Amino acid sequence: MAGVTRPGGGFRERMTMSYQDALARVIDEVIAPGAAEVDRAGEFPGRQVAELGEAGLLKLTIPAEFGGGGEGLRAAAHVTRELGAVCGSTAMIVTMHYAAVAARVARDMKEALAELANGSRLATLAFSEAGSRSHFWAPLSTATAGEDGSVRLDAAKSWVTSAGEAALYVWSSRPLAAEGPMTLWLVPRDADGLSVTGTFDGLGLRGNASAPMTAREVTVPRAAMIGADGAGLDLALSAVLPVFLLCTAAMSAGLMRRLAQETAGHLRRTQLRHLGRSLAQQEQPRAQLARLQIEADRTWALVSETLAAVEDGRADAQLLVLEVKAAAGEAAAEAADLALRACGGAAFRKESPVERLFRDSRAARVMAPTTEALHDFIGRALCGLPLLGEVTGTPAGAAS
């Protein structure tokens, strides 16, 4: 990324910054100060997202020829890791944005990419449905061809991050006519018949506006199709899912790093006055902190190794991509348990960052693909079986 310009008066303020510097500034000035209120109120962090857009971070992974930052998956993971350490809701919103952008990049949708790069427009995925729940690969929504070349979409989506807030949705449906489980579409927020049909009052990630949406006779041009009819699942698995899984895992890694920092601070500050020493001078709390830091480092090491495998086109890249969200999500939940025990009752109060991080840590387990679904995918891959569908015949590599 060439850099973004910080608004302001003096020479130092006008210096171009790397995306890392721009991200650090937005986190320090806007996201971190507002994180507790986003969680308390359960409100979409509109100002925070707008500031990320102004800093060029929403267009970070759009190719430079379309006006984007020209960065790849490693940069996206860095952003979501840093956001995950301060505001899980904002991290989730940006993760879904990067995943939605990946579908357009994979199919070289020049007009859509230029539109996203020109300003601070937010995108998201609209995959999960009430009828198939977390099985995002089996949409029940329909696409019907019109006589004028248009397409009518009808659907009931169960969970859409940034519902009503995103400008563009990568929307899944059954194919128009082709074989295959799924076709993807680009649907604008202002499409007639598109509506948000519920609210989100969740345990964690409370500001990510993950709400149900309905499409009733929403009309889009056939050119809104992303890729080929019926090929949406292949696109989702090859381009969208790796971004989602790695950025979600990076979120968990950032959350764990913050848990370790908060726990260390608590141990240093808290005094056992009757003993004349701090918790940091007690063996058991120190051991709990050590375990927490080890898990945080182990998780980021797995994310980093997965990024390297993807970047190098290694044979183990697919397996690592399948593993990384499941491993990081479970590690984050266990780390939050450990931090809660190490910090005691002080971390159980609503004003404690540990309490908020504890709740946010639970989300990765139930976001599609869930931990259980990923475990099945991993087992299938290890046995030489297809990731989806009924298990029939003889697995690849099995003895006859």
C-alpha cells in the first residue's frame, strides 16, 4: 500500500503513513476509546468503520489498479488481529468486509472493485439462512430469471454481519439453471425488496449488527452474478473462506494477546495487603499468566504458519486453513476462562475488559463454519474424502 495521508496542519501530520501506522492511529484515537460503549449499547460502530475507511483500510486488499491498497491476506490478518485486541465487533465487521472483497477480486469485478475503492464503502457476506442454519453451503434462497434479462432473488437470511449498514452484499442463492449447489450475486443495500427483519442482542460481538435480512422479489441484473451460475460454492471455498477463516483466527489471536496483557496488569496492580505483596508475587497467578501467554503465542504462530503456507502455495495450505479458525477459536475460549480465573472477581464485573473479551471469545465456536463443522472437514481431508456431501465409496489412498 502506497500509504495514506493523515489530515491535519503541520508537516509531520501530513506525512504519508503505512497501513500499520494508519491502523494504529485509528485504534488509539477512535476504536479503543469507544469499544466499551459499542459493547454496552450493542450499537454498530459507524464512526469507527468510517475512520477505517478514511484511513484506506477498507480498500486495503483491493488491487492497486482499481485504486486499492494492493495488500494481501497477511495484511488483512494483521488488521483483524489488532482490531480483535480492542473491539471484537469492529474486527468482525472488517473480517466480513475483507471476505466479501475477496469474491470480487477472485472474479476480477472491475466496476465493483473500483466502487469499493472510491471512498469508504463497506461490504459483507449474506450466506447463512434459517432453513440450513450454519450449513452455508446449502442455500434455500432462489434466483429466477426474468424475460428482460434481470434476475429475481427471494431469500430469508438468518445472520448477516453489518445488516443494513453495508453498502454491498455478496449474496448466495440456488443456481438459476446450472448444476451445482450455489450461485453468488452482488446486491446493493438500496435494492427494492431488501430489508433487515430483526435486531441483534448477542452475548458477544454486540455491535456487529448481525441480523436477519429478507429479499422479496429483489431484482438485480444478470451481470450482478459473481462467477458462473452454480459455481458459487467453488468460489466461496477457494477465495472467500480462506480469508474468513484466517481473519477470524487472527481476531482470536489478538483477543488472546489482550487477555494476557490485561491479566499481567491486574497481577501487578493488585495487592494482598495482609501478606504485603502483589498477586504478581504469587506463584499460582504467575503460572496461569504464563499458560495464557503460551497459548496466545502458539495461536499466532499457527496463524503465521498458515499465512506462509498460503503465500508459498504449499501442499499443506488447505489443511492449515481448515484448522486455523477451529484451533484459534477454541484456544481463545479456553484462554478467556484462564484469564477469568487468574483475575478473579475483578474480571467478572462489566467494567472489566476481561469480561468483554470473555464474551467475545465465545463467538468463533458458533460462526459458520462452526468448530464442529471444521473438525469434520479436517477429518475428511485427512481421510482423502470430499469436504462436503455423503461419504460413499473408498477414500483416496485406502487399501483395496
